[in-house]
Amino acid sequence: MTEQEAKDIVERIEHDLNNQQAPAVSVSHIEIHSPGLWAHIPQVAGVHYLATATERTLFGIPASLGVKANAPYTIHFTA
């Protein structure tokens, strides 16, 4: 994955988060399915990415590298 592709996906994640239509649910977790995307997130997300010893967040939401899937990411919701 190129850095530009990763940047485009991070922008899609931000767009999806900003356009979430269900007010009764909240975002609980962002799961990244692509190791290539995961590797680029610190650079392309900039201030929207934070890594501590115990947690990584993207747009203030816990994020992790998950099992490979057809989609590059999944946004998990809670009611």
C-alpha cells in the first residue's frame, strides 16, 4: 500500500465517522484489516493518531490491527 492510498483510506474513515447517522449508537472501535494501512497510519493521520504504551487511537477512538478482511477497515458501534 502506498502512502497516498493510506491517506485516502484515513480520509474515508474520517468521512464515515463524521457522517454516522444513528444518534442512538456510538463508535466503540476502529479495526484496521490491512497491515500496510496500519504501518502508514502514524504518518498519514498526523495529529488524529495517538499511540501510548497501552492504546492506540484514531480520531480519538480506540484502533487496532485486526484480522485480514475484504475491507481495509471496520468501524464498530455500540448501542
